[in-house]
Amino acid sequence: MPDPDCLFCRIAAGEISADVISQDELVVCFRDVAPQAPTHILLIPRQHIASAAQLTEDHGPMLGRLFASAAAIARAEGLAERGFRLATNAGAGAGQSVDHLHFHLLGGRSFSWPPG
Ligand code: DGP
């Protein structure tokens, strides 16, 4: 069920414009408005899920689609050979600023570990 007050639900519904890379009935992928790397794409479920802390096994089909989409986009954007990062922030303490589950697909530069 979409949340009418949620920014990413509204992007998924097409009510707020975004540079959408791909979408289907489960997942929407679009470029981050404030890119932290030469390629920075957000992958979200259409379903409103606040964060990874709410995930259960029932979300398996959506997560399978989301990770397959990430891999396909990484290949299409030429990130797969050099490497890329796929990450989610869960909770304000981890840096989550939009309370709708999203994975960051980052590539096109080197990444350090551990993350800050
Ligand atoms: P996080 O801090 O992990 O919750 O990541 C939220 C990301 O969402 C952040 O990298 C910036 C991005 N973002 C915020 N508002 C918008 C928006 O309106 N459009 C797009 N495309 N990205 C947004």
C-alpha cells in the first residue's frame, strides 16, 4: 500500500518526476538527485516498506527482482568489471534520510572500507 506522504512512493507512482532507469510491477530504479559517485542509482520496491529492518521472507520475490535489476543495471552502466557498491542505510543512525526502503547502486570510482 503506497503512503501518500512518502517521497519515494510518489516517485514510484509517477507523481514526482525522476530520471527512471527501469521499472516493473515490483521495483523502480532511478538516478539519485544528489549523486555520491559518477553513477548513483536508487532501487526501491513499489510497496512502502520503511527500511531493511522491516524485511521478512515474504519479501523474497521483490528482493530477488531488485537484486537482479541492480546486477542488470550495473552491467548496462559498465560498472560490473571495475566493481560497484550496493548498500542500504537502515535507520537515522546509519544515515537513512528517506523512510522508504532503497538500495544505493554506486559505481564509477573507488570505494573505501569500512564505510564512514
Ligand atoms: P538515504 O540517505 O540512504 O536515505 O538516501 C536517500 C537518497 O535519496 C539520497 O542519496 C538522496 C536521494 N533523494 C532524496 N530526495 C530525492 C528526490 O526527490 N529524487 C531523487 N531522485 N533522489 C532523492
